[in-house]
Amino acid sequence: MPVELKVPSVGESISEVEIGEWLKAKGEFVAKDETVVTLESDKATVELPAPVSGVISDVVKNKGDTAAVGEVIGFIDKDGKPAANATKKAAEQTAPKTAGPKPTAPAAAEVRVMPAAERIMAERALKPEQLQASGPGGRILKEDVLRHTMPAPDQESQRTDADKGPKPAGGREEEVVPMTRLRRTVAERLVSAQQNAALLTTFNEVDMAEVMALRKQYGELFLQKYNTKLGFMSFFVKACVDGLRQFPAINAEIRENNIVYHNYCDIGVAIGGGKGLVVPVLRNAERLSFAEIELAIANFARRAKENKLAPDDLHGGTFTISNGGIYGSLLSTPIVNPPQSGVLGMHAIQDRPVAREGNVVIRPMMYVALTYDHRVVDGREAVSFLKRIKDVIETPTRMLIEI
């Protein structure tokens, strides 16, 4: 009897998911615990492993479809035999259902046609075997199709004057790609934050010389002992913990008609991943050492690139840090991640002339920004919090003696 493939629980408050890539098609063999399909939730991409070994006997939900938690999306036949042409039909069996005529399909399973090229091929009734692929992995690109349809040099003289008239300029094709569930959720939350919160941003600048000196002095020893680099983020996490303790409103949230103050610091750290920006959370950051913070962030970054972050990694958070500086950002106004009341933006470090004791000197400076919800946080608290971050980073030994 076929075994059901059901959508598992993927996190608190998540009731449905969007079907991602089917890694196994109908008729293909799958081993127990091997990933069959990816599922897109509001917070992360999760993998659904096979509960038993067998053959995919049916695919109920295709890529792009939605499915509720507990819903059956496919079946595995434990006694089934792999179909001879399962690999060849994998693409058409797992593709999303769309209305209207379908574009020309590749003649061989190993031939991949990019979307822009596929459209032009359909318009001109071309088949993949007529074209010479130049893309990576044998992919057929738009340029391959256009090159095939251009006249050869020796045919140019045979063209009539009408043929040689001006033609519409190329390179204006469009590609429509549906937003992933994760991207839609991020968009909705950011718009909601701007519409429902009284957001305001305050700025300051930080002299990074002392932190850079510490990293230079102890970076190699830190790497040898903990097998991870000593980065800037651990200093800012520690500084934020210090600031949040002094100004608890920035670590609070509005819940109905109440303000909830958190006596712990669950700090989200924005990381670029395979599906875009994600914000995994450092739980109880106030208890973590520099090494534990750096190891946790490195682990988050690795799993984000592999799309292997779990929903629990992204759930909650009482405050967020976003480092646009790694992409070259000099200054920005980060958006609060609701229901949080604050987010700190880090930026690029630049050598700039500054005044020190009546002299102009060159120092490595970083602009920092704090966006906060003015319904919870007063301007005095926000400015003082950011000033505290500046003081702690510029004299990092204060973190050790807690003054």
C-alpha cells in the first residue's frame, strides 16, 4: 500500500506552505530519509525526507501549489519499480500548472533551456536540437537562439532593401517570476511595519580603531582556539546587550494595549542567504561569549546559503542588527521587524578626517543608525542607547568590567 507524503509541522503559527522543487519525480526511486521535495514556509525553506524507501508513485501537489500542514502531497510505493523514462519526464511532472500553451520542451533530459530562450524558441518554432548551447552545464541561452536566427555574413548581400530596413531594438524582453512565499511574507511585514508603527531613525558615528586593534592583536589566537574568525558582529551584539539592559524599552514590544518588557535579549542578525535576506535569532545573547556568538553566526550563514535554516531559527527576536556595510552601504535607515521596537544598522568602515584634541586626524569611522518605534521608545532613550553603543565600541574594555 502506498505511503503518504504529508506536509509536516514547520513552525509555530504556520498553517500552510508552498511546494518548492520536487527533487524526485514520479516513477523515480527514493531512499529512506532522502529529500523528496522542498517546502517554502513564511519563514524558511524546509526539506521533506522520504519516510520509507520506494518509488514515487504519485505527485499530488506541483511546484507553486499551496498545501496545508498535514495535507498529502504525494505517495511512495515501497514495492514499486522505477520507471525507465522517469528521469526524462521529471521536468514536466514536477512543473507548476499554468494556463495557455506550453513552450517547446527539450528533446533530451540533460538539455536545459533558460526562460527567455524558451519564449523565443516557441515563437519561432525551434527545437533544442537545432541550437548550439553555450551556457554553463549545456544550457541554451537567449543569445543562442538569436544567433541561430541571424543571417550568415555571406547572405547579407542577398537581402533586399526592404529586408535591410530598421528593425526594433532587441534586449527588451521581460521575465515574470512569481514571488516566493518567503519574499511575499517579508514584503507584507515590512509594509505593515511602516503603516502600523511610528518609525523614526537616529544616527551617530563610531570610531572603530580600538575594536580593529583588538581584532588584529588577538584575531589569530581566537581563530586557533575556536576555529572561527573574530568579527565585528560579536562586539556589536555585546554592545547591544549592554544598551538594551540600560534602555529596556528598546527591547520591548506592544501587545494589544500593553507594553511587554523582555528580561532576555534574543537578537536577530540579518544574513544574506540563498533565498534572500533572513534574520536568524541568537537566543539569550546576554549569556553568550564572543566565541559562541561568532560560531552561531557562522553556522547561521552557512545554513542560510544552503537554505537549511529551520523555522525555529527565525522565530521571535526582541531586537535586530543589520550590517549593510558588508555590501558597501555607507548610510541607511533600517526598518523595524515587527513586533520589535528597534533595529540597529551597521555600515561600511571608512577612513575619514575627524577632530581629536584640537587636531585633525584620520580614523576608521562607521555610521550607525537606530530605527525605533516611537510609540514605545522616546527620543531621549533612542539617542542615549545609540550613544551607549558608540561608547562601548570605542572603549571595548568596558564590556569586560561592565561599566
